[in-house]
Amino acid sequence: MKKILVANRGEIAIRVMQTAKKMGIKTVAVYSTVDRHAPHVKYADEAVLIGEAPSSESYLRQDKIIEVAKSLQVDAIHPGYGFLSENADFAEKVEQNDIIFIGPRSKAIKVMGSKLAAKDAVKAYDIPMVPGIDKAITDVKKATGIAKEIGFPILIKASAGGGGKGMRVVNKEADLESQMNRAISEATSAFGDGSVFIEKYVTSPRHIEIQVMADTHGNVVHLFERECSIQRRHQKVVEEAPSAVLSPKLRTEMGEAAIKVAKACDYVGAGTVEFLLDDDHNFYFLEMNTRLQVEHPVTELISQTDLVELQIRVARGEKLPMQQEDLKITGHALELRVYAEDSLNDFLPSVGTLENYKLPIGDNIRVDNGFEEGMEIPIYYDPMLSKLITYGETRAEAIELMIKAIRAYKIEGIETTLPFGKFVCEHEAFRSGNFDTHFVQQYYSPEALKKQQEEEAKIAALVAVQQYIKDQQLLRLPN
């Protein structure tokens, strides 16, 4: 493998290219007109314009990307995450054109891309499931009967869903019809597939996911868990590894279950098996993400591995260089997704120019970044600027370093999730480890964040006054 095309943009494109370059592999970037001067374009060995700003005219153009790869004698395509990363048709087309797809085979993407098909695939492996039905439903009467049987509250979910779309919590029978119609409509609009299913709503869940890696020689390992319970609109914002609540026994059980899920679909490469953990520490299979996750850096830090390198090695047909017993957890890592969103205004996207953009630096601080000062934030793509990651020997150390790194991260011109990240890290519920996916609903509000910022401003003012008085006293001292 001498040349890799990265079919993505921003921080993940650079992240993949960094490892490729470390391995002596040339890189090709693709870009849209609005990304012409983006850092990932400059970082690559070669770069090709593939279309206009909207992703449907650029980063989602399968044939164009494959055409570029063939014209530049590319050996493999890495899809990153988002865009075409979980598109089975794209993976198949890449393979048909004698180019290596750095990811699972198209069959595994297809099976795990449908939540219903995924549940069906793992049935035989005795994986714990949330009580519910395992087939699509559109009949409200039938749905009502099932909901009564399971017991309210229930969760309506889009089979082809992700990112919280086509998902509705229903607390009582009277709301079922309207919420079901909304979920079907949203799922149809977002995924072109209105299939929904019903399961019991776990009231105080934690979102725990297990990183797996599999080669083409039948070897599968797990690289422990990530805690992803701090979410807004069902999307993760703060992630950490390991989880503060998993015992070694539970970690082993969940890891073994994740390996079984991977084996159920003949998985190859890096994948993530997601589970819900209830307040009695029972875990339930949720879904499998057939790609590299946004939050993969926390796993890399605690397992001392390079997941992108492992992806490339597996894609080249190599055996995994480690077995399960070789892997161990060292230290603790935390990640904050730095989104161009206004934490004080319902996390709405914030557009503008990065007038000031300075990254924090220091030992055990890592920033996977895709922007630079002076750039405008495009409205066409996901609003994530970067990922801020900290590492410590203990969880407390990683949290304190995250607060310090957030303070040192200078961004002007747009609003970001940095203040929200600081709010989380300073909140007692998070620090104690006693939180679940309802953290934002229970503890966060714009008023709470404003209050925290006002208190900090008062303290800063008092410190400044005290320093001024001290300086004046020193000036008055006789020589």
C-alpha cells in the first residue's frame, strides 16, 4: 500500500494522513470549492477538487472519488467517519474497482446499518437486548398493544437511524400515535427509510461503547470501553475512557459480548459496539458503528495503540499484532468535541470567521484539529472544529487538565462548546461519576452556565483588585 485517498475533510482527514505519513504512505486529499484552502488540503501529498460546497456535490460523490483514486493510482481509500464511511454501496464499488476499502466488508456495513438487521444477526449469540420488538411497524393499533405489553415509557426508533433522528420517547398511550407519525416522517426525510421499531425506554441509562478490532485471519480483540453519556440531542459531546462505573468483571463481560457481535457479521477492521447500561448495571446491545468513531483518541491513549495504523495493517491483510491478554488500560483520557455551536442558545450552529484561533499546547494535551485562524465556518457540514483530548494517570488528573486546556483554547468570532465542556468538568455529578445520558436535562441550562461565568468573572475581578493593592503597597515602600 503506497498511496491512500482520504474521502473526508477536516480533522479526521488530517488524523488519517498523519498515520499514513508515519507509515511511509503517500496521501491524497479530496475537497469541495469551499474547502479549497482547508488544512487537510495543504497537508496531503496531492489534492483534487471534486465539486461544489454541498456534500451531495462533493464528499458524497462516490463515482467521482473512485475516478480520482484510479487516475492517481491510489491503492486504498479511507472514508474517515460520516459522509460515505457507512455506505455499503460505496464500499462495494471501491472493492469492484480493485481498490482497498479501509473498513469492513460491504456485507457487514449492510447488516449493522439497519438496527433491526443487527438485532437479528446477534440473536444466536445470546447478547442481552432491550425488551421490545425486532421488526418494523407502522400500525398504530398494533404498536399500542406492544407498548402496553412492554410497559411505558417506550422508545420509538428509526431502523436506519443515527444521531438522534427518528427517535421519540413516549410516556403515555395518548401520545403514541402523534409521536410515531413524527418518527416515521423524520426517518423518511433523514434516511429515505421510514421503518421504525419499539423498545422499552431505559429511564436512567449510561451510553457505554466498546472498541473492537478484527483482522482477516479470524482474530478479534476489544480495546475496552468509552463512556459517552454526556450528550445533547442524543449526540455525544464529552467522552472518556475508561468508564468510572465499570468493574473489571463487567468490563470483561461487555468486551466479550462486543467480540461476539463482531463475529456475528464477519467483521473486519475497527468497529464500535454500543450498549445501554441501566442503573442496576445490566447492559443491553444497542447497535454497531462500522467505522472509526469520532471519540477514538481516548481509546488510543489508554490502550497505547494507533487505531488508524491498525486499520491500515488489517486492510493490507496483516494479522493483528496483539492478542486480548496483551492489552491493558493505562491512565484515563477525556475528549471534548469542540463544535461551532452556541451553548447559551440551545446549541444552535454558530457561523462566522475564526478571528482568533489558538490551540492549547502542553504535555498530555492533544488537539485533533481541522481549522486555522482566518477561516470561515462552512454551513454545509458538521459544525465540529476539533477534538480536545487530555490524558492523566487518574480520572481527576485528566479532568483538571481538560479545564486548564479549555481555558488556554482561544477562539473569537464564533461561539463554541468550550464553555459547556468546562461546565461539565466542573460539575459535581460528572466529577463524582454519578451521571447518565440525562445530564444536560438534569443539570445544564444557559442560566446555570451564565451564573458560573459571572461567578468566575467576580473572582477574577477580586484577584485583580488584590493584586493592584499589593502592587501599590510595594510602590509606596521606602527604598
